[in-house]
Amino acid sequence: MKNYYLHMIEASSNGNVRDPVCGMVIREKDAAGKSEYAGKQFFFCSSSCKARFDKEPERYAAHG
């Protein structure tokens, strides 16, 4: 099983970001949602990934 949780979501120079829950790479401008945790912004491919992150942000943000 791939470990998608090792990638903290951060915008790159080309506008792509990685969803910290599922690992999908998406364009920041097309994100289905975003959350802030520990002073950083996280972007999501779907509302369900955002909901999972918002429930346990330390689980997904801690491995960045």
C-alpha cells in the first residue's frame, strides 16, 4: 500500500497541490475545498477528503 500521508499539501510553482488525505494531485484553483491547520493551508480533491481531514487534521498534517 502506498503511503500517501507522507505528503503535506503545499502549492508548487505550477499551481499543483497534493490532497493530504488521498494523495491526489490537483490544481489549487480547482480544489473542492481547503482548510488551515498549524498555520498552513491544505487543499482537497473532494468534500469527503476535506471532511476526513477536518475530523483528524493531526493525522494527515503530522507527516509533512
